Amino acid sequence: MVKLSFMGGTHEVGRNAILLQSNEAKLLLEYGVKVGEPPEFPAHVRAKDLDGIVMAHAHLDHSGGVPMFYLSERKPLFCTSTTADISKILLEDMIKLNNYYLPFEYIELDNMMKQRNDLAYGQEVKLKDINFSLQNAGHIPGSAMVDIDVNGKSILYTSDFNAIETRLCTAARVPKKKYDTVIIESTYATHEHPERKQLEIDFIKAVKDVINEGGKVLIPAFAVGRSQEMFSILHAHGFEGTIVIDGMARAVDRILLDRPEAVKTPAQFEQACMRAQEVRGWRDRRKAISQANVIIAPSGMLQGGTAVFYMEKLGFRPENAIFLVSFQVPGTGGSKLLEQGTFNIAEKDEKVTAKIRHFDFSSHTGATPLQNFIKGLKGKPELYVIHGEADSCDFLAQWAQDECGLKATAPNQGDEFEV
């Protein structure tokens, strides 16, 4: 018997959680959070019932609820070493910002870290009658797909993945193995990303155009993955201006420098890091306003972080530019900036006079590569489509049925299936 229970991340982006139950064990595949006030967690899972937890990557929508299983229990946690280190930074920050709303504190995070089992890609783990390994997902450094063999069945959980090469990560490959069941994300099931090489060329040209006209470029970016991707692109294209990097990205840089196996080209990444000047305090921030050509700072959606400080200083001069390089959730500061050209300063929406552009640098696979990944799967696996807006989940499940002849379902929270 193998049973899958979908506890979260269904018909939504956020709070991923899947409970896998075998004849002998219960394995929890992620337990994320949907950030908000209050944060939203997946359906309840009893810690004492679990035999282990897999954390496929560090983003909070996949890791943010895991510390609650360490209030009193000691359950093994499985992930790559890079995921463990980065998740610790993100979870510490979440506790700092949301302590009032959370069912755990720093001590539970410390307990969680004591139970970590760091895995290399391809390293086999036996947990009672469940055998699994982690495979490169190409999403962010350390991200993994989970390959599971249990009670005669083979299951692949993609978590978030990217089938396209980036400056930071090698692409996820279609496994050669034949699976009975595949659980797949659908974030961009209805959206095509631009061709990456041309996107980089367009981005670099836009940056140089602003600087050549005497302006500065602010790049609000996620601390994990996107910030590193941006200064790596600038370095790879021979950009000679002054690059400043601020916020939590600095700590992530150090983790990746300590774990060269986590990035595609360690030597080039190290060189790119050396080209980017770190901001170490408010004196450096004020200095960056006058001396930097490009400033990379969180948050990627302009929902707080040091990017807000830079927005106030740079966003109201027409020679400057704000280049958004991440998906902008509706209602966020970045979304309002793109749609209305305004930014909230001192609780008042002000018209931004700097140039505003969006560049679609995504760490998720787009529609066509996502479909090609499914087409490349061997055999006729059952497909469960999650981690996307409702339309995306339903579309991809229907497409897999119509175009590939697969039995495909977009489950709802609480749905249970036997494999």
C-alpha cells in the first residue's frame, strides 16, 4: 500500500505539503507556509506519526512550517546541505518578522537543524520500507526533485524545478527511470518565458543605456537565487560599472562560496561575487546612492527590505531606472509599480518618475519546457498537478490527459490517493 495525502499547495502557490504513507512508514514531503498576516500553513500533520521529513529546497513556501515538527519530537530531516544552510537564514528572518503569528520560535529551528541529514544528489536513503534520493531540480542552488521507491512503486516529486540552464544552476533533466506516479509543479503552465540568451542581452543593454545617460539602476531581487543570478549575468557580459549588493543576499553568497558544488560554475561565481560590493551598514547604503551604478537589494516584490530605502532615493529621478526581475504577486509594491507607476512613501502613493521595466528571469520552468518534461517521462505515470494558481493546475492536468493520454489530476487540499 502507498497512499498520497495532499495537505497543501493544491490549486495555489504556497504551503506545499504531501504526506506519503507506506506499509511501514510516513514520509512528509515538505511543509511550507503561505506568507501573510497571519501566515497560512498546510493541513495538520501529527509530528509523532512521522518517520522523516524531506525539504526539497529552501524557499519558505516549501520549508516555512517544518520547525513546528520539532517542538518535542526528533524526526530526521533530509535535504541538501545548501538547502539546510539557506533555509536556516530564511526561517530566522521569518521568525524575526512574524514571531507573534508563528507556532514555533528559534529553539524549534535549532532543534530542526540538529536533526538535519545532508544529502548529495543521487545519495540513496533507506527509511524503513521507503527508499529515496534527491536529484538536481535546477530551481535554485541546492534544490532537488525527490525520487522514491516504495512497496514496488516508483514516485517522482518534482517540487519546483527549471528545465532551462541559468547562470547559477544546471537544468533539471527528464529522468530516464520509469515512474508509476509523478507529482509536478505548474507555476507557469500557461506562460512562456522569453528565450534566456536574448533576455540577458536585452537586460544588459537596458542597464548600460541608463548608466550611459547618467542614471542608476535599482534591481529589487529575491535574496536567494535571483540576486546571485543578476550579478552573475552582469559579470558574464563584462559589465564594468560599480555593482552593490545589499540585504540577506550577502549571507547567501557566503554559503554558496563555501559550497562550490551548489553552483554551475564555481570559479565564475566567485569572480562575480568579488565584483559586487557588499553593503555593511547605513553608511554604505548612503554611499551607494551616490557612487553605485547598479544596486541589487531585497525584497524582490518591493514589500519591505532595503530596496524600499533605495526606491525613495532613486525612484523619483527620471534618469534612473527600476528593473524588476521577479514575479510580482498582485497587491505587492512591485505589482503596483508595474501597473500604476506609483510607490507608497509615508503611506501615500507617489508617482515614480524613474524608468520602470520588468525582465522575466524565472527560476521555474515555463509552459513549453514543462510540457516537454511531461512528454519525456517514460511509460504512462499517473500525474498529480500542484503548485500553481487554480487555472494553471487544471490546465496542465487537462493538457496531460488530452495530449499525452495520461491519467492526470489537479488535487484539492485533503485529497488522498492510492498509488
